[in-house]
Amino acid sequence: MNYSQFLNMIPEAILVAILIAFFIADFASEKDDSRGWFNPFACILMGVLTVVCILPLEPKSAFGGMYVTSQAVNVMKAILSLASLIVVIMSRPWITAEEGKGREGEFYMLVASTLLGMFMMMSAGHFLLFYLGLEMASIPMACLVALDKHRNNSAEAAAKYILTAAFSSGVMLFGLSLLYGACGTLYFGDVAANLHANMLTVAGMVFFFSGLGFKISLVPFHFWTADTYEGAPTTVTGYLSVASKGAAAFTFMAILFKVFPALYTQWHYFLYVVIVLSITVANLFAIRQKDLKRFMAFSSISQAGYIMLAVTGEQTMGITALSFYVLVYVVANLAVFSVINVVEQNNGGTTSMDAYDGFYTTNPKLSFLMTLALFSLAGIPPFAGMFSKFFVFMAGVSGHTFDTTIGSWAYIVVFIALINTVVSLYYYLLIVKAMYIKKTETPLPTFKSDVNTKLALALCTAGIAFFGVASCIYEWIYAAADKF
């Protein structure tokens, strides 16, 4: 084996080094009860990884084309690295508290392991490496969900996650076996060259779509989401809601463009149905939720529908819109989970929406920052979420004309998504109403946020305010997508 090929995998190599550094640091300081240096050390390493991914690395391949990277892939790796950095920052109040004590090194190693799997999955040029990356991301994620072993619902959430993940992986492998039987290869380029529209290949694509739909939480593959989000530690829920969704959506888009151009018509219609169901069903169920983490679960299902809308349009516009949407979604969603996390730590572990009644009277700053994040998720101008939704809608109709069947469907689906945006505004405003308008005799007590929570909220709020108006961000992503 030519080991110099590993030099073509710079982000992955650095991430492996970070994983080893976490292991050594955890092992060497096991008897140190305080370890106040560990979280800053982890933040610095994740920050270095983010900077490396932002750098304009040359497109490389390794292992006979099984590993292939590009500028667009590196952009998404940078976005996921930023998400992991924010999650590591916001994790300190929980991971150093009594319920997380002794598992700090474990948490950082699992986050790095999950991120490594996502990186491998996005850089795959072969279905075998894609599947290995998928499982490398899924199994540590299940461990993260179960990390709070003192809570029964954490173990229950992990069991539901791993069982449905195993089933979805089996469904996906069955689809890949059908594609292999039809094409005789698992390399993306070779499958695309040998793929023809027939019952066998369409069935293989549908099974593959169904397996990956679980990872993105698309309807009707979403049933695990609410229970897992509710039972997992809040920090882990935030990480699960943004990182795994972004990686899976980007990989799914790349595979559709690279492998299934011969089945363009079939997967477009299938995707249109799933997008409409995901956005509509999730919005209707979100309105009924009384627990904030379950509410955010259905919000994430709806957001997944919007993300996948970018896949249905022209390639460069779609890649740009999807990457930009994930970037904005990362900062907005993690801002919400940062507030949920600090409230949970200071109010006996409650995540009930009723607990936020009158929140503004005791904690006006946190209420204001959460309102900004919710407005961005809803797509209210002038926040970044409005621009991300606009670009997704534009991407959804790009490359289509209304006088064709697929083109007319594209405009109809975008119109339905626009209507659902109004519905989503209603249920996001329910939380704002609870914080500012509802009165209660026992509001949440006034409390001070720790330094890590303030830093995480500062990063997220800066992103919400500036990503939409800083055109250089969109131009950077567009330039990378043009070289996909």
C-alpha cells in the first residue's frame, strides 16, 4: 500500500490526530477531578480543524478513487467542523455537572469519531466507503445519545435510534445489492455509466433513498426523531439535529447528481412527494408539542424538507443553496439548543414549553437571543434564515420551466413550501408568545450563564446576523460548488 495517499486526506488525518490527542489527554488525566483545561483544549483542536477545512485545499483522490474530495466537499466539512466546535463549547455546563462527570473525554472522542464518519461519507467515490462512513457516524452517535446513563429515557432513546438505524442500513444495503447486480460495480462513476432505467435499478434507488431518508429524518422515515431528541442529552440533541442532517443531505445530493442522472425523472417525483410530506406533516405535529425538545425535533424534520428542496434544481445552484442553508441552520438551531441547555441546567432538568412562560421577565437577554434564533429558523427578514430559504426556493425552480411536467411540479412544490413557511412562523411564535406575553406566578428564576454558553451564543448570534448580509460567504460557497 502507498501510505502517501493519506496525505490526500488532510481533514481526515487531522481529525484522527485530534481523536488520538483526546484519548491520550483523557487517559493521562483520569485521576484529575477538575480538568478545567480539557474543554479549552478540545475547543482549540476543533477550531484548528475548522480553519484547515476552510483553507482552499486542492481536490484529491485516494485508494483507487474510493476517496474523492472537492472544494464543495471541503466547504461542507468546514460547516460541520464549525457545528462540532460550537457543540463542544456549549457542552461544558452539562459535561462538567454531576450527571456528566467522568465522561468528558468520552464525549469529545465520540464527537470526533462521528465527525470522522461524516467526512468519509461525504468524500466517498464508492458505495462501500460511503456505507463504512455512514456506520462510523451512526454508531458513535448512538453512544452519544445514551451517554447520560442516569436517565432512563436516554437509554430508551439510544435503543430506538440504534434499532431503526440498523433496520435502515439493512434496507439501504438491499438497495445497493440491487444496483450492484444491475451494474456490476459500486464505483459512483461506473454505476452512472452502466445505469439504465428499469425495474431493478429503480427499486435499488428507492431502497437506497429509504435508508438514507432515515438519517435525514424525512417523512415517512422520521418516527425515531422525536423520542430520540427528547431522551438524548440536550447538547447531543443539538449536535444530532445539525451535523448528521447536514452530512447526510449533502451526501445524498452528491450521490443523486453523480450516480443517478439516468433516473432523473423518477427520483425527482419521489423527492417532491417526500419534501411536501416532510414539511407539512412536521409543521402540523410541531404545533401540538408541549416539550421543547420534541418541538425542535419536528422543526428539524420540517427544515430537512426545505434542505432537500435544493436538491431538485440545477446542480451548482442546488449545492450552493444546500450548503448555505445548512450553515445558517447550524447557528440558528444551536443558538436555540444553547438556551435550552442552560435553562435545563438551572431548572432541574425541565424542557417543558410551559416553563418558558414569562421567561423575559427574569432572563431578558436569553429571551432576546432565543427570539432571534427562532425568527431565523422561521425565515423572518432581515435574519440569515430568510436568505437561506430564499436561495433554497430559487434553487428548487432553477433549471425548470413551467411548461414541462417536472417544471410545473417544481413550482407547485415551492409554492407549498412557501405556504408552510407561514405555518412554521405560527408555531415558532408560540414560544416567543410564552416568553414575552404569557404570565405565570412561578417564572424561571434569574440566573447567569457560564462563559461557554455566552461564547456559543455569541458565535451563533453573529452568524444569524451576518451570514445573510455578508455576500462573501455565499460567493465562497458558490465558487466551491462550481467546481463540484
